[in-house]
Amino acid sequence: MPFLNEKKTFLAKQDKSRKGEMDEKVIPLVQLLNRLPDYYTTSSCSGRVYLWKGTGKKNQTQWLKVSHELITADFLDSDDKVGLIWLRLEPLILHVACKDLAAANTLLELVRRLYKKSCLLSIQNKIIVEVRGSEFMEMPLYLNGTRLFAGEKGWLVEVVNEKLKKMGEGREKTERIVAGWS
């Protein structure tokens, strides 16, 4: 199937993410990329922070709280008193299908200015570039209702929020770069 037909078909599909819709903050960047003839996004997340428990495998993980916005100290509270609860912050991530390897290389050269961890993810069925931020953090937070982090919650909230702010600044810079490039 020619790339443009594949793009049209993919972009017409229903969102299959856990959230069921795109993060509002990443929509402008996704729309910019999808307007370019040689690219389309296959998945995206603007960056998020969440409390979770389980094995860490996709189908064996329960999300207790999720935010794509700055958090307050009460976000770190949990009523769940069973098992190990983790705090995780994930950076912006985009999976971008590219028409060919030349287009993938062009995109990588562009985004690596801000997202050093970006890479060519697949060349099998589709050529996919992964655009990934570096603001990542994960730590155990509660064990059977007992908080494991001995420091002040306010300090931890500041650390998380600083990383979320950096993600927003990076997304805005990327939007400007892509807009100027397109």
C-alpha cells in the first residue's frame, strides 16, 4: 500500500490508547507532523506522572492516579494499602511512521537537538522513529500503606513538577522547529 494511503487509513482509525484520546498538550505537535507528507504519528504521549501497582507489564499494571499536569502533594497520597505502589514519571514520546529511510533520518536529525534518546525503532513493516524525552523517574512510594520515601512530600512534588515543566518547554521548542521546517 503506498505510504499516503497507509497514512490516510491509519489516521482514520479510532484511538486505542488506555486514555482513549490524545493528550491535549501533544495535539499541536501531532497535527504539525501529520500535515507533513512523509510522516504520520502512530502513538503519542505528552508526558505524564502516575502511581501504579502490579508487575509493570502492560496488562498486569493498575494505574491508581494519572496526571499530565503539574501535581500537588495530595497526588502522592494513596488509599490503596495492599502491595507495592510506585511513582513513575514518563517523558514525551511519539512514534512517527516515515515514508522512507531518508525521511526518518531527516526527522531524527531534527528532533535529536532536543530529544537525545530518539531513535529508529523499526524498519520491518513500517519505518518508525521514536521521539523520546529524557525526563524519566521511577521509585517505590508505598509498601502496604507505609510511605517508603522519608523526605518531604513537597520536595518530591517540586522534583516531579520541574520535570513536567521541562517537558512542556521541550514540546513547545519542538513545535517551533517542526513549524519552521515544514
